[in-house]
Amino acid sequence: MKFLFKTAFNQKTSYLYFGTPEGHEGTDQAPTNALRPKGNPRRQAQTGIDQINKNLGSIDQISPEAGNLIGNKLPQMVKNGIKNPADLARMSRSAREAEQSIRTQLDKSEGNNEISAETTRNALDYIAEINTILDKSYTEIQTKLQEDPNNAGLKTVAKALFDTKTNMRDLEDAIKENPNYLATITQQEGSTGDLARRVAQIAEGKIGMQEGTTEADSFNGVDTNKTPWCRAFVNAVIREAGGDAGDSLMAREATGQGGSGHIGIKVGNRVIAGNSADRVRYESASKFTEYNTIDNLNNGVKTSLGPVSGAPEIAIVTKGRGSNNKSEA
């Protein structure tokens, strides 16, 4: 038996391969051209990093109170930019440290509301923006890897992005553990009542539900692989909360606009939407244009009550056609 595993790296051609390629048994000869990366790995990796950095540059500065909650390391890294995979790794560690710090603060507060709902909302909005950009960047890198699967540089960026995404999600979960957060925002003007509270809680519990799964198809009542399901998600959440939003799958019908678009459930400054990048996730409320109350929709009143800036803490929000046609209904 010759050997079970062999690794070769050629400095000139920058390829990495495992095992013995066909036609090269027992030699250190380079693999066939089919196994070589199509592009320069370092250049491709830097292109990916540059795109991430550009996207991060669009994030608004965090409020001082929310900055105190999550610490200064992560906001400083976002502000200074990501220049290489090592920076992504440091960003990942910063998110982990922030998560641990927040859990410590919550343990000390013991539900005494020392961390206000407003501060919690601001921190969540900030983290949600970062997560949206990381998700988008990860999808872009994965697309490039499908075209060039042997590009070691792209693999390095993808791994760093995945780790950062994981730690950022853990940080988001830690912030949401403030026991007074959801209870406080549901008591504010325009969003009182059991139905709105239940809708917000149920929607929060569906974050991360993936398109095409048995769970998604069963909950939404449609084949989520074949049907734009953002409106179906809103209907299903309200139905589970004990209300009735009807059976229409037209997003903007809920705000009396008619036609296709996108719809979600506004909770604070964020929107929980289905069929968003093929799952249920948070989106920025600023991206939506009109709103209706949950009580109105439950009572069959489908109208726009004005721009989202005037919406209560918990509301139904919609927007018109955008660039992501797949999420529209």
C-alpha cells in the first residue's frame, strides 16, 4: 500500500490538492489543470474582503448607550474596516467577547431593567445591519467558490466569514435575553394588547426558519420553494397568535396598496420578514414604506396609515418592488 493521504502545494501555481490525482500515482507531479484554481487565490480573496469592507461602510454609527452595552472593540473594527481575513477573525473574537460581556451584565441586573429596552433595540438594530451584510457577503463568496472551488484564498475568507456570522448571531441572542425588552416595547403607545404582543413573540421565535423545510412549508401553509411566502408568513404568525389576516399572498394588499412587494412584522426598529434571503430574518424598518396595524389587518381593514416612520412599535409594514424579486409577493 503506497499511502492513504497526500498533500501537495506548488508555490508557483498556488494550488492545493489532496490524495493522488488520476494519472499521477506515486509522484509529486502537479494535478491536472482542472484542479487548479481559475483565478489568483490572493487576489480573489482580497476582492471578497474589499466588498465586505465596502458594505460595512454603509452602517450607521452606534448610539453611545448601545456602544456601552456591547463594548467599543466591535464598533471600532466596523468603523476602521476589514482589510484581510485576519481582521475578520478579530471581528469574530470581538463579537464573542461582547456576547460574554452582555451575559455578565444581564446576570448582574437580574431583571431589574438596568439595560433599557431602548438601548437593547439600538444594539440589536446595529447587530442586525452587520449580520445582513455578513450574510450577503457570505452568499457572494459561496457563489464565487462554486465557480472556482479550488481557490484556497476564497475558502479562507468563507471560513472566516462563517465563524464571524456564528459569533454575531450568538451576540444577537445574548442581547435579546434582556427579560424586559419585548415586554417593554409591546406596552408602548399603539402596540398595546394581547394580539400584538403574541404576534411579536411568535415572529421572534421563527427567526432562522429556512425556506424549503418541512417546518417552513407546514407553518406557512405553502410550498416555500415555489411560492413567494413573505405574506404567508405574516398570515401564519397572526393566525397562530389567535387572529385572522386572511389568505391573500399579495404583500401590499395588507396595506391597501395592491400589487406585489414585500411585507413583514415591525418590532421596534426592525422588521421580522419571511422569504428574506430564503429564511425568516430581521430587516431594517427604514427599508419599508407604509404600515398598517395588526388589529386593522385582523379586522379586515387593509389600508396604509402612513409612512413607517410614524408606525407604532409593533405593526405590519410593506414596501414596493425592489431588486430582490424572489422575496416579493
